[in-house]
Amino acid sequence: MALPKDAVHQASAHEPFLMDCWYVAGWDHELIDGRMVARTILGKPVVLYRGESGRAVALDDRCCHRGARLSHGRVEGDCVRCMYHGLKFDATGKCVQIPGQDNIPPRLGVRGYPTVERDRLIWIWMGDPAKADAAGILDFPYLRDPGWRGHPGYLHYDANYLLIVDNLADFAHLAFVHTKTLGGSEEYAFKSKPTAIERLDDGFRVERWHLNAAPPPFHRKVVRDDAMVDRRNIARMYVPGIFFMETMFVPAGSGGADKTAPDKAAGAKQYRNCQFFTPESATSTHFFWDYLHDYALDDPNVSLSLYHSMVEGFNEDKAIIEAQQKTLEADPSFPMHAIVADAALVHFRRTLAHRIDAERSALKAVA
Ligand code: FES
Ligand SMILES: [Fe+2]
């Protein structure tokens, strides 16, 4: 069975991005001590810095004079000065000083992008600034909840972001890609079935139980207990590439699709995972993530161990996905063949493609 045409949607250099939505541009700790971050987002070089007032500023990383990088410049108050010929730009990108020239053309400047900081994440709006409404930012309360502890992470992928979304749309890959890290055994792919794939207007929700299994290595490392467990994963993926997962381990026999295992069931150990995929280009991606736990909060080594386990696991994904990217680029006409487990990723790609089409049609209508 070949995938429906609109779902094949391979990464190509001409693939459009959804513009009118919030993307994660960075973690707040990246801007400490006056640091400037140069980061390409949706193909646009952007400079990020924190001005004197404390706000995170995002501007085009290209001086409007001769194209020097503003990220090689100097922060002055909330402004940045290009260190080539000294033009100074305010936090909106407007040129406010030209050394040796009194008259500043009123429209001279670089593009500024709306930003919002929430729960240690810096969000950026790359589309029409008039539509930037912070209410549209997805909430992940665990990042600010003292009942959870994590460790923020970042990875760079040489692959289109949708290939990473595909990877997360099916937990069956845990069994084969992450056998010795996050998965635990190949049996996971055969014995656990998604109990529900819920198609959402802006993504999907998948739930999967794995009953009476040995604890996977990343969990066993921190709990130091080999007792069999029931494991529940509930994952949600939202447009344009935001993934939230709730994981719960309970003693074997106390969970199951036919039972309601309360979140705080005796012996339950839980995790909350957020992952944010921001396209750098059509063939590369910024990946921001955190993996939080709700027990042993006074032991920093638990979050550190989990962080290292995740990095190990994500690098396993990265090796497969970056090679897949190269293979797909080599032959864009390659027809993929769908299996039942692809239902969620097919739905996601359709949903995203419709949103992008709608955005482009609206732009054409205005033009
Ligand atoms: S290139 Fe920036 S001031 Fe000349
Ligand atoms: Fe994975």
C-alpha cells in the first residue's frame, strides 16, 4: 500500500513552513551573561539577545547597511550596534543612530520578530507580526511546577523536522531503535498496541500500555529496581512540531487499558517530556527538550541520569533519521509504503499541509 500522495510529503528544498505560529527559538539560559545567539530559523538568520530591560530581542541577523552580522555586534541597553560601521538598532529593529550622519531615514532598519518568554522557553513568531498572540502558545505546566524536576536539552539535526515528527508518531520504534536505552526489548513493538489514536484538529494523541514488562534501562538506572512494571505512554503531537508525553510506571498488575490507574497510584513513578522542533532549514532542525520526573526531587543525579539517557536515546534516533534524510534526498521520487502504525503521522502531515495551504491561499488572496 503506497502512502496517500499528500502524506508522502518528503523533505525538499522548496517545502514551505507554517509561518503564523509560535516556534521555540531557544532556552533562556542561552542568553545569560549578555550572550548573543545566532540561530537560523525557518531559513532566516536571526540574532537573539537579552536587552538591559530584561526582554529577549530577536532581529534579522543581517545589518541593513552592508549585510554584516548583528550577532557579531554589541548590545547597548535594549539596542544592538553593528560593529562594522556602527549603525545602532533598537529592539524593534529600527535604526536609531548612524555615526557621523544626522539624518536617519525613518524606514531604515532590520526586521524584528515578536518574542515571548515562558517557563524558560523563548518563543518566536516568524509570520505576520499583527497575528502574534501569546495566547496561542501551548502550555506545558510541568516546566514551572515545583513538583517536577528536569534538565533542559538541545540537539541539532541534519534532517527535515517532519522526519523527526514521524519518528515520534509511533512508539513501536522504541523497540528497535532504543532496545538498550529507552525501549527495553523488541517485544514492546509486538505486544504493546496503541489503545487509542485520537485525531485532533491540530495534531494527534496516542496512548499505549505495555503490561508486565521489565523496566526499560533508563528507568531501571534511576530506580534501581528490576521488578516488573506496567508502563503507560500518552503522547500528543501538535502543529507545527511540538510533542508532549506523559509516562507512568506502576507495579505490574496495577495498570492496564481496562483499569484506571490514577496518576498518583501507590508506587507510581512518572515522567513528563516536552520536545519542540523548530526548522532551521528544509533539511535541518533545532530540537529543544526536557524530560522531567516527579519523584526523588531532592536528588539532582536523577535528572542528570535521565538527561544522559535521553541524549543517548535521541542520538540513536538522530543516526537513523539523518541517514534517512540523505537517502530521501538522493531520490525524491521514492514511494514510501504505509503500515497501520503510520495512521498518526499521516494524519499529522495532512493537518499541517492543510494549515500551510490555507495560509498560502490567504496570502495570495491579499496579494
Ligand atoms: S554593515 Fe553594519 S554598519 Fe555597515
Ligand atoms: Fe526515538
